[in-house]
Amino acid sequence: MTPAELLAFEAANPGWSSNKEMRIRNQLGVTPARYVVLLERAAASREGQAADPITAHRVTSFAPPRYRVDTTARPAHRLLIDLPN
């Protein structure tokens, strides 16, 4: 599955519902959790941004940031992981 194909699927199926979960399983052959991971990667990739910049931006701006960088810390301690509450 290419980034362009994932973003095209997301553009054709915006939002989230149980029907979308069934389409993900039937049409793409992956679990909804795996789809979200693949979609976030596709939206962040150069190929995905070139293929569908609007959907890529919507996906990346909606997804919570997984990492943040603390530029004031020592180099070995810069990467901080945001954990869900």
C-alpha cells in the first residue's frame, strides 16, 4: 500500500465510524489500529505530502504529537516521550 493509496482512502472516508472500520478491514486488509499507524506515516512522508497535501496536513495536524524535543536539555536527554494520561 503506497502513501498515495492510504491518503486517497482517507480522503474518500473522512471521520471515523464502525462502517469505516469494516471498510479498512475489507478493502485494505489491515486492522484499524494498523491503518492509523500507516496513515500517520504516509501523511508525514514526502511522497504522501506530494500526492495529497490537504489530506496529509489534516492527518498530521489532527494526530497528537508522539514526541517533542527539549532543546535546552543535555544531548542524551533531549527526546521526551509524551505518554497518554
